[in-house]
Amino acid sequence: MSSLRFSYFIKIGILFLAYFITAKIGLSFDAVSGFATLVWPPSGIALAAILLFGYRLWPGIFLGAFLVNLITGAPFFAAIGMGTGNTLEPLLGAYLMRRFTGFKDTFLDLRQVLGFIFLAGFLSSLISATFGTSSLYFNGAIDISVYLKTWIAWWLGDVLGVLIFVPLIIYWSRWRNVYFSIRETAEALLMLFLLFIFCLIIFGEILGEPFIDPLLIFLLFLPLIWSALRFGFRMTIFCILSLSVISIIATMSGRGPFVRVSLAESLVFLQIFMAVISSTSLIITGIIDNLKQVKEELTKFNQELEIKVKKRANALIKSKEEQLRHEIQLEEKERDFVSMASHQLLTPIALIRGYLSMLLSGKYGNVDSIASGYLSESLKGAQRMAKLVKDLLTTSSIESGHIKIEKQVFDLTVVLLEVLKDFRSKAEQKHLKFIVNVRKESSSVLADIHYTREVLANIIDNAIKYTKKGGISFTVKKSANGFISISIEDTGIGINRNDIPHVFDRFYMSKNWLTRQSDSNGLGLYISRLLVEKMGGTITVESQVDKGSEFIINLPQV
Ligand code: ADP
């Protein structure tokens, strides 16, 4: 607590000294009516101190303002009034800035810069000008005839003090954050050089008569706007301060475009110009600063968005992966179940088929024609069931990768002819012709002979099943890319165009119940495709409804 108190008094002491000394310097410039001076740095120092360290420092301001005016010759009560006005001004300025622009300890956006210029600069300074000039008048220190002149000089002096010294103290108190690259330093030096040259031309009158024209003062906007655009507040404030010092010294020594009959009058014109040029540069700096902030915020926002999107995408991929794993597990379970159930079914089905065949053979007594009809239907059903179970077992063993492909070299034409023998009688029953086109060239393939037979049997069985009249032709030949192809072409019912992409899918059956066969299960072509692919081959189909279908199997040639 005591150390807090101590530092508090130290701060008040420093503020008092800073106020007193700078006020004394300010008053040393030809003050209007002895008190209203051109630039009143104490008003800026006071506001900066309140903004940075709080309202509690007000006694430092009051003491400084009161004493300096008393010493300069103001009557006691006038000095009290002037001190009060000088103290109320920064307190009100700080309050307005905090209340209406949310200012904390540095300028964050354009609103705060504008608030500072108009609320703390132009508005609050009215108080001190009014208090000060009125105190002098009521205490008989000035005549009513000079009241307005004094008031204007006082007000403008305070405005300039605030506009120049508040940003200067606030920005330069954070000096450590400043970093200029070599390129920026070179550019800044060039800009300062330009400012210096313009000051020499305008206030130093170095180019002589032809260049002494009040309009030249507009040149000064160039380096200031350059600074505002490229270097921000700190540098701009530095330029404004340098410009004030140079212009004051020049005007006081009778040089430059602001020189009038009396020094006080000259300084008022200079004040007006400085107020305009400094508030313009500060506003431009504020706008640029704001744009930079918006850009920075956008970049930050973009980066954050990118991180978020990446995180989301990763989470999505993870959940997709988990879903896939889950699906694979489910499929594995399903396959295990199918395989287990099929194995369990094999024996009872074999028994049923055996007993039904025995009953039908008449070994266990005569079977009348009605019973024989039922029995043979039951036998057909049992055979269908046996085929389904066998197909299911084959499917699950291929899918689970348990199937063993044993590749060997054999002649595809020979195997085809062997398989055809098994189907001859079935084809004859339907009066279908087999046409085999055998070429002279070799038709040796490297594949699993057992599974090749199974695939051929499947396709040929289908061709017979789905063909009512005509025949089936077989062509074995060399095809491109090192394959031997075998084409099985029927003149059957054909396959609907929409169904063609699906005929090799699991459990795919024609939607048309009229064409569907009683022993269909939709696994034959699926198994055939899996087996051919496992052997390194391909299987395709081309078909037209009511014209026929052509299945082409490609197997690796030796
Ligand atoms: P299944 O013949 O047991 O129904 P497949 O997988 O062997 O099962 O055949 C699937 C479907 O493809 C059949 O239901 C049938 O609609 C169609 N199909 C197969 N071969 C032919 C063919 N040669 N002509 C017409 N349609 C066929």
C-alpha cells in the first residue's frame, strides 16, 4: 500500500514538473495577452498522463497549471480559474474518449482516432480556453476587446498541444515495438529528407523570391501523407512535431508564409494551418491503420478457418474409416455365419436327397404316380437347395480369401469341349445346337482348370436356360494384351440394357418374373466374375433383348 502511495506521489511529481516546464517554454513564445500561447504542450502531456495512468493524477496538472500562471503574473484567483480549466480539459477529454470510443491505452481503430481529434482535441479544449480567458477577464487581467482574440489563441494552442503530444507520448512510449527493415528505413529517410527540403523552401526561403508564395505550404502535405500511408502514427507524429518546431522557429524569426504585422497574429495563422495539417494526417493514418488491421484480422480468420476445416476433414475421415472398418467387420461376421450355416445344412440336404432318390427308385415298395410326382418335386427342391448352399459356400470362401487358386497351363478349347459334353443332352432336350469355332492357333492358358470348368459350366448352363430356340456358338481365339478369349453367344431372351451393368453383382436376378428360372439364385455370374478375376482374367457381356447374349471370358495366355 505504502509503495503504491509512493509511486502515486512520484507520478504526480513528475507530471507536475513536466507540466510546469513545458508550460513555461510554451509561454516564452509570444503569448497572446500574456497567457494564450501558440502550442500548449502541457495540454497534450496532461491528457496522455490521464489516459495512461488514470484520473487520479489530476493534482499534478492543477498544481502545474496554477503555479505557472501565478508566476507568469496572473492574479491569484485568475490562476485558480485557469488551473481549474486546464485540469478539467484533460479529465473531460479522457472521459469522452473512453466513454464514446472505448479507448484504453492505445489507438485501435479509426473511431478512436476521430474521437480523439474531435472530442479530446477540439471539444475539450473549449473548456480550458473559456475558463482561462474568462478568469483573466473577470480578474481584470485582460480587456473585453481582446477577449475573443485571446480565447481563439488559447483554444488553438490547446488543440495543437493535444493533437501533437498525446499520440507522440502514447506511441513513442511503446518504442520497443518499432521495427523498420533496411528498405523501410531508406524510404523513411527519403520521406524525412523531402519534408526537410520543403521546409527549407517554404520556411527557409532558400530558393529566393520566385518561390516565396503562401500556396507552397500545400507541398507539406506530400511527405505527411506519405508518412501516414507507409509508416503509421509514430512516424507521422514525429513529422508533425518536427514541422511545428521548424515552422515556429521560422515564423518567430520572421520567415515563411505565416509572417504578419505582429508575431501574435502570425502565430495564430500558423496555429490554424498546423491544426488542419495535423488532424488531416492523423485521420489518414487512422484510416490506413484500420485497413491494415482489417487485413490482419482477415488473414488470421483465414488461417483459423483453414485449421478448423482441416480438423473437421480429419475427423470426418476418421469417422469414415471407422464406419468402413465396422462394415468390413459386419461383412466378415456375415460371411462366417453363411459359411457355418451352409456347412450345417450340407449333411441334412444330402440325407434328404438320398432318401428321396431311394423312395423314387421303388426299392422300399411301390410308389404310385401321384406320390412319385410329389417326391420328384421334393427332390428337385432339395437339389436346388444343395446348389444354393454350394454357391453360398463358394462365395464366402472367395470373399474371405480362403479360396486357393492353383494355376496350371492347359488348353482352353479342350476344357471347353469336355464341359460341353456334360450339357449336350440338356441342349438336345430344348433342340438347341452347339456350334464350336476352333481356330488353329494355340489356346493354352495359365489358370485354375477346376475353376475354369466351373465358370464355363455356369455360363453354358445360363445360355441353355435363357434360350428357347436357335443355338449357342463358342469361339476361342487370341485377344489383345496377352489373353485368350472365349465367347459364348446364344440366341436367347437377352438382357435388358439397364440390367447389364448389374448381372455380375451378388444375388442379381432378372426383375422380369416371366423370364426368371425356378433354379435361379443370382450367384452364378457373381461367382464366375470373382473366379475369373482371381485367375487374372476378365468377363464381360453384350446383349440385346430377344436377340441374344454374348459372354466373353479372357484368361491369361501362356
Ligand atoms: P441365376 O441364373 O442363377 O439367376 P446368374 O448370376 O447366373 O444367376 O445370372 C444372373 C441373371 O442374369 C439371371 O437371373 C438372368 O436374368 C441374367 N442372365 C444370365 N445369363 C443370361 C443369358 N445367357 N441370357 C439372358 N439372361 C441371362
